[in-house]
Amino acid sequence: MKKQLVMLSLACISFGSLASNPHYFSADNRIESKLCSLSANEGFTAARKEAAKHGISMSRFSKSILCNGTDIREIAKKAQSLEAAKAAVEVFAKNEQKETQLCITALKKGLTPVREKIGNLNTLKCNGEAVTDFVKRYQNAAI
């Protein structure tokens, strides 16, 4: 099983640094601060919709709100480019071995079904790491 999943492990390690984007938050309760954090986290369209609820007009073509001295549209573009840079990771079973199937089950259904089948989770290795660490690392990957 180890040989079959090594390639997946190498690919995922190379994309590991891209997987965690920062989450922005507003430092105060002003609507402008909320719009800046919303733009950075969810994009300009989401911020624009929220602004409309509060009677604020935001244009896609002209400056309207500055976030820490930067136009809100630029903040949204940076966040969007970070999202685009994220690489999708796909996890798949390369063979039908019991251990491989248990690793996939752990990703799909959690650790409880695997624990019921083998008892001690410390005995199962997925890509050379403990199954618990494997699940933490790849739980959001496409299966």
C-alpha cells in the first residue's frame, strides 16, 4: 500500500503550503470594516450585496471604499487569486488491499468505522503516516 500511495503523498506535500489561506476579520463594528473583510474572504460580489443591504453603492469600476489604504476591489482580487492558486487534491485507492480501503473509509466516513474494524488505529498507516494524521491532512480532498 505504501508504494501505491507515495505519489499522492508527494503531490499533496507540494501543495500543502497553498491549502491554508488567511481569514480576514474586521477590527471594529463599522460597516466599512465588515465590507473589507467580506471582500477579502468571499469576494467583491458578496461585499457588494452586503453593501446594498445598508444603502451603500459600490462600483466595480471606480474607487468606493479603502481597506487599510487599499481599494476594496484590489483586496477582493488578491483573495480571488489566492483561491485560484489552491490546487485541488484528489485521493483515490490505487488497489483493493484492505489497508488501502480502510484509509479511504476513514476519509469518507471518519475514524469510527475504521476503529470498529481494526480496533487500534495506531496499527494502520496511510501514506506512511498514522491514519489520524492522514485524515486531518486530506479530509477536504476530493475522493
